[in-house]
Amino acid sequence: MLDQKLLSLLVCPVTKALLIYDEPKQELVCVASGLAYPIRDGIPVMLEGEARVLSQEEKESYK
């Protein structure tokens, strides 16, 4: 589980928007940029090149 204090400080490096923690997928999701940043070994990888592009269905499910 990701620390809630850490989560409240993190923003998308592309849009500076707030992130949604998807615990089952171990990702931090930014609806604004359409990117999902992986969490590896409990550490968020906040690099655009490491992020996964969300499908349109995924974007809509987070709204």
C-alpha cells in the first residue's frame, strides 16, 4: 500500500494534475494526461517514458 501522505504530494509530471492510486494495478493514474505510472517495489516511477497510456475506456472509468 502506498503511503497516503506521499500520495497527497505527488502530481503528474506532465500535467501537474492530481493522481489516482489504483491499488490492484499498482499504478498512479492521471486522467488529464491519460498516463498510468507504475509503482515498483513500493516506489512510484514518475517518468513519462515508463508510463502506460490509458485506453479511452480506462480514462472514463476513473472519472
